[in-house]
Amino acid sequence: MKLPTQGRWHTAAMAIVFAALAFRLFRWAARYAVNIFFWDQWDFDDATLFGKHSFWEIFRWQHGPHRQGLGGLLAALVEPWFRWNSRTEAFVAAGIVVVTGLCMWYLKYRLFGSLSWTDLAIPVMVFTPAQWEPVWNTVNFAHGTLPVLLIVLYCLAWTWRNERAKYALLAGLNFATLYTGFGLFLGLLAPVLLFAVYRASRGKTLATRIYLWCCMVAAAVSLASFFVGYRNLPASGCTSLFSSPPADYLQLLCLIYATPFGIRGTGLISTLAGGVVLAALAAIAAVSWKRVLGDFRQSPALLPVLATLSAYSIVFAVAVAVGRTCTGLEEAHASRYANYLQLAMLSLYFRALALRPARWRGILPGALLVLLVPSLFPASSDADDMAAASDLKTEWRACYLSGRPSSACDAEAGPIYPDPEGTHLQRKLDYLRATRQNLFSDAPEVRR
């Protein structure tokens, strides 16, 4: 990428902002991460730490509605090197967020051919403290950080000029992504996009059409394979996912999209703000998919990217609304969804950059950047929850390492898992003690 002198200074200034925000994310991780597994980690680590399983079994391991995929493999390959230290894994998760931000910037360059000051919207949306839960509280590489990176890489693949390799790469990324956390929703979109490519290939050689047909079928088979041995494991704990009034589902769906702008609460303002974002995403999805399915030959790379980002964001939010409305409207602002919402913001930003007439391309991207700025500051509820979770884990760890039983530590500090007997917590703690891993890995002296 060659830039004039002015452009280099411009890019250097943006790089400084990016680095500063990335450094702040690592500072938060250093401040709040505690070396002890918490909540769901005691369950999904059955695939990688507390049981002996092949890489294929780890890849297909189901935790709740999704599978572990590349997240499980990354944990199995990397975490033994630092003895499953929860603080180190938080830094790894933060590193994935940094790589995602860099890939988003590169995707913007690939689509539009240049960088501009409004591209600061990308680090602003990526380094939000709203994502504290999956980055340093209950780290699961398969939920949040890694699926978002994989989806951005999938979008980057659409910009590849080598047609012969591009569609095989798309099919491969689709397979990896749909098996990794809630990247599974990409699996619903990828076969349709490849079908659009195949449909537009009528004037090409037979070999090319067979190649495209194979890629399309591979995407469809990947989706079908996901459901082999799949179990219905809802994570909400509700007796019925459809017990709430219909209006509540729509309201929660709107509230989800208020979160990336630092808007919280369940009142009218939050609902209207999120509703405007939802309407914009729906419009982007409708126009993009109409053009992609209408004549893919005339579709620049921006269209399948917009179609992917906007539709994925809507499907994900609908799934959240269906699965979590029964737990209350406040669930719309849960930290574990913040990473996925970055894709919705990226879709809005790219569409704003492509608007006509040109004067809107100078106004709306900048306006979006300004509207995203409040998300750089932790909401009061997030700040309280971050501190409370960190204090709980710190106190529980100190209590247990002092030689007291886990039940006493639960009573004193609060539980690190809601059902200790159900997950065999004591057996797992004994294993970690014997192997000097996780909370015992950096303990100078462990009392019995």
C-alpha cells in the first residue's frame, strides 16, 4: 500500500489512536482478569482440559446451542503452554480483538482503495469495553472473539481477485466459522451466496461451473454436518422460549442495537434508537441481497460483504431475542453479545461510505463515528459488574488457596459455578491442584 506523504501522516495518526485503544483494552484485561475458571469455563473445558478427546471431537464439541470449533482447537493447542492461566488467556482473547480490528481496516482498504479519518470508527467499535465478559471474565475463544474474526476473514476472501482459489477458500472459511460459536449463522448464508455465483456462471466453461457447483455443495454439506449428533441445549434456562408477549421480542430485538452506541436501559429512547439501527440494517440487507441474487455478475465485492454482515447481524439478533427474551429485556445489553454487534456497525459504516450522492459519504460516516464515541466509556452497569466479578474471583481464589473447602468459599465470596455437583467442580479442582494448572499455576504455596 503506497501512500503520499500527507496520507502517511494521516495513517500514522490513526495507527496511534488504534494502538492507544488496543493498549487500553489490555490494561483492562490486566486489571480485571483473575487466574481462575469461572462459570461456563468449568463446563466447556471438559472438551480440552478435563477430558481426553481427539481434535475432531474438540472441534465438534457442543456447548449450549453452538460448537467449539476453532475456539476449542486454539485452547487445546495454546493454553497448555501457560498452564491454563486465566489471565494469560484473557490477553490472548484481547489479542484476537486487536487482529480483528486490523483485518477490518484492511477489509475497508480492499473494498474502497484508501483509508480516511472516518476509519477511526473501526477501532472505536472494536475496542469497546462492553465486550468485557468474553474477553477477560469468562473467556471462551469460540464465543465472541474468534467467530467475529473468522467472519471478517470470510468477508476479506470475497475481495480476493484469484477466482480459481477464492470460492474454495470461502467454502473452507464457512466450514470453520459455522462450527465456531455463533459463527454458525454464517452457515445459513454462505450456500446462498455461492448459489448466486454458480447461477451467474452460465457463460463460463464447464470446468468452472463444476468447480463452483462443488463449492456450493460443500457449503451446504458443511451446514448439514453441523446438525449430525446435534442436541437441543438451550442456554437460557427458561422452560419455554415463547412464553413472553410478542411485543417483548421485538423490543428486545431493537434494544440490542442500542448497545453499540453506549445507550442502555429498556425505555422508549433506547428502543427507538435501536429500532432505527435495525431498520437501517434491514434496508441494507434487502438491497444487497436483491442485487446479489438478481445478477451476481454485476456485483462488486462490496455487495456480498454487505449482504453477509447485515444479514448475519439480523439473524444473530433474532436468535438472541428468541432465546433470551424470557429472561428479561435487560438481556439485550449483555456483554457476551457485544463482539457480534461490531459486525452490524461495520455494515452500517461500509454502506455509509458507498452512499450516493457523494456529499453523504462525507457526512454519514463521520456522524456514525461521533455516535459510536460514547461506547468507548464503560456503562455504569458494566463497570460495576466488571469490578464485582473480579472481586468475587479474587476472593474465592484466595479463600480456596488458604485451604478452606469450596463450599465455604462459595458462601464467603460467592459461587464460581451455579451447580458445583453438576459439573463435578471438586474433582476438577483436585485435578488442577495435582497438575498445578489454572489457579494453582502461579500459587507459591498451596495448602491442603
